[in-house]
Amino acid sequence: MGTMVPLPPPPPMGTSKRGVPAPQPPMHMKTGGPPPPPPGPCPGGANNLRPKKAVTKLKRSSQMGNLYRLLKGKVEGSTSEGKTQRKGKIGAAAGGKKGMADALAEMTKRSTYFQQIEEDVKNHAKSIRELKVAIISFKNSDMNELQCFHKFVESHLEKLTDETQVLARFEDFPVKKLEALRMAAALYSKLDNIATKLKNWQIEPPVNQLLDKIDNYFNKMKVEVDALERTKDEESKKFKSHKIHFDFSILIHIKELMVDVSSGCMELALKEEREAKAMENTQNEPKSEGRKKGSAKVLWKAFQFAYRVYTFAGGYDDRAHMLTRELAHEIQTSSCN
């Protein structure tokens, strides 16, 4: 074996009579211990403990050397250092998990991140307690109340450095209801956006391109709405258990709007077909075979889309029923000519 490279000496600390590093006295910590530092490098964290030439606010941790040896002994076990290494393991056993916990706690406590959480707990304690009461007692009767209250809650929580860590310091904070509130608000916002998009959909020629665009959107939207239709009873129970009323009638509204868009497509298809016929009659030119096939293809495309929407919506209104009959008649007429 090659010569072992000696490890850098740890920071000075007390020793036992046997020369084994004595474990550091346990630090006083609150029940549950302090929160862990965030993933990745953070100001004042372990990744920034290297000495720098420039002036820095970073400080060395008196626990770093002890933590290193504890982890090294756990991972590598006995080495050629023989008795010295075995003695180190005896010391580690004396300190055990407590020594490692103390070292981690010391490093965490010194981080800027940890200090900022402590400041948030102190500075926002009053508003968080008031928010806690408001969330527990919240009960909406319509979706507008839900959305307004959700914005109110987020306006307070967005100020926190780490919401999860800060709220954990407040006993019995209604985290599950907060999660349900957010889920309900996000779901309704998503459905409302679908409804708004369909309501404002522009019915513009040419109808062939219009059908391509709306069909592509319909395919994506249908998957989401169908999935929610299957789970809405379960979702409704979940929301009700937190006194949250969710108005699933917006799904019916979306289907009605989809039927309106489909009807607009049928109207445009019929309009373009009749305008083309009028042009042919004016010019006294018979319809070419290519024109017949192209016309029939577009009309059938519009009818197919209308039928898919009918199946999705579970029915039609009077306008859609009338347009499907006219479209079917036009398809038959074009095929016969």
C-alpha cells in the first residue's frame, strides 16, 4: 500500500484521558430540531467554508472537523492507521448520532438562510397567526370568494423566505386546508381560462385552417375535461371536507361554449360553400371534379368535428341541431352533383 496522506488537523477541541476527541456538548434545540438548509449552495452554508483571500463574512464552524471524522469513520471504517483509527471509532461511538446532529445543527444555525427564517418567524408572527385563524374559518359560497381569498392568502405568504419552514414553527397551522385552497383556486383558474379562450375564439376563414386549429385545441382540452369529469365527485368531497365549495357547473359551461364554436365552424363552412356556388353560377362555369372533391372534403371535415363535439358535450342546442341538418343536406347535394 502507498503511504497514507495524513488528514489536516481538526480545529482544537477538548480531549479525553485516552487522547480521543471528546464529543461536543449537545446544543439546546427546540422539539423537532431546526429546519435543514436548502439544496445546493447557500450563503453561509457548508459549500462556502473554504478560506478566501478577499474579505468575507463567512465563518469557520468549530464542528466541521468533528463532523468530517464522524462521516469518514462511518463510510470508510478501519484503515491502515490501526490503533489510532480504532480509537477514533471509539470516540465516534461515544458521540454517536448525537454528535453528528450537533455538528449539523451548528452549521445550519450559522447559515444566512436559517437566520432569515428566524427573522421571518419573528417579524411575521402576528400576520401568520391572523392568517391561520382566517384559513381555518374560511367558507365560501361562490368561486369569486374563493379566488379573492386565495389572492389574500398568497399576498401574505409570498413574503416568506421559506414558507414551509416558517409555517412549521406555528403550532397546528392548517397546512392541509391551505393546500386544498390552492388546488381549488388553481383548478378553477385553469377551467376559467379554457372557458375564456373558447368564448373569444375567432371564427375566421378559411374554414379548413380554422378546423385544423380548433380540432388541435379540442383534442388537448377534451382529455383534461374528461379526466376531471371522472374524478369530480371525489374532488368535490375533498374540498367540502375543508369547507371549500367548488362550482363544477363550469364544466357544463365549457361544453356549451365548445358547441358554440362548433356551430360557428359549421356556419362558416356553409357560407364558403354557398359563396363558391354563387361564383360558379355567375361565371356560368360548371363545378370541376377537383372542386367537387375539395368541397365535399371540407364539409365532411366540419361535420365530423361537429359530431365529436356533440359526443363530448352530450347534446346540442337548437342552433347546432339546425346547422348539422343543413350541413348534412349540403354534403348530400354536393355528392349528387
